[in-house]
Amino acid sequence: MSVQAERLTPTAGTGKHPLAGQEMTGADMIIQVLADEGVEVLFGYSGGAILPTWDALGRYNIDQESRRRKPIELVVPANEQGAGFMAAGYARASGKVGVSMVTSGPGATNSVTPVRDCMSDSIPMILICGQVPRANIGTDAFQEAPVFNIMSACAKRTFLVLDPEELEITVRTAFEIARSDRPGPVVLDIPKDIQNWKGVFKGEGLLQLRGYRERIEALYNTRMSEEKGAAFFDMLGKSERPLIYAGGGVIKSDAARDLRRFATT
């Protein structure tokens, strides 16, 4: 028996999620993590391979409304590309992670352009794609597409979920990656049988992405040496017409004030 998802936070003082230990379908876990991550609006277009998660969203919203709580608003565009661009626009305007949910095959491939656009413009976005059941992957099944291969070249990170036990932590990790460092799009390719799978919800945990976390740590620990700093300012001081070429990342990283101070010093 699946458990209705709720917009919940860990119980005060315990650090434990109120639904930890409950049995859920994979689809219910996806929606529960979205709720825990503060998703208020979901943009998407339905299809066979993603229907279990759409059904889970419906159950969640019915339950929320019965409790007089705010449901996750669903915006259905004319096509999947529209859903991706709407999620990107929402992320730009709200500062939150935009979420788009589409089906397999052409639904996923229609989302390539907004995903690449988000990567170019550092927009935090999650694309959830349905995929054919694991047993059918690689058989040229109906509406199958190699989403992992396609999206890996376009997104900040792409996950093909093959182990149902890692579904919950993979969805949660996707939000961390989308927000952290240089924001960007993360693609989740989730087979239909994993959406229908039933397991125990843990309410916590992230994937142990050693290489990624080591690169991020190394990036934040990088410092310019005093010698290189002195050489830079010496060269800058000799410049007759210095030019600062700065992009939107200055605003996104909240460094506009520092840039103005540097420009006027």
C-alpha cells in the first residue's frame, strides 16, 4: 500500500523525516522529494512512460487539498519543449529550481533545447523523463530513446536510474547539483518499472559522487598566488584603457557589489 505524499520537513529536534520507514511506490517517492525540496509549480506533458508519476502527483494534490494545504500547481504546455522553457523562465524569475516532467522517447528529445539553454545560461532546472522498463532498454522499444547518451552532452549531470533503491537519493541529489556551484540543468531518466516499484522511504541521503564533490572542493579551495596577483595588478596598472568583460554569473553569484568596488578602486 502506497503512502500519500505530504509537504513535510524533518520533525523538530530529531532530524528524522515524518514519513521515514513508510512503504511507497517509486513514483510517490519522486513526488515526496519534490515536495520536500519546496517545488510549488511543475511544468509537464504526459505520456505512457511517465504516467505512474503523474498519478502520484494527482494523489498528492488530492490529499493536500483535503487537508486544506497548497498542492503542487501543474502547468501543461502545448509541447515538451514549452514545458522546459517554462521551467527555465520560472527558475529565472523565482530563484528556485524549475522542474519539467515529460515522457520517454520524443517527449525527452523535445526537451533537449531547453536543457542546453539552461546549461548555457546557468539556470537550475530538473528534467524528469519517463523511460521504458529496464528490460526493454536497448531493444528499440516503442518510444525509447537513449536519453542518457543525448542529455549527457547537454546537461550539467544526467542520471539513468537503474537501481530502485537509489531512486530517492538520486532525485534529492539532482536538486543539490542543480543549485550548487554554477547552477545548471540535471536530467533524471527513470524507467517505468522503477516508478511502479515499491520500497521504503528513507527521507534523507545523497549519492556519494566522490569525483564531483572533490572537484567542487578543489574549486572552492583554489586561490591565486601572491606572485600572480601582483603581476596581474602591475599589468592592469600599466593598461591605458582597461576593460572589464563580465557576464550574468556576476549577478547570479551575488558579486555585483564586489565587481563595482573593483572597477572603481
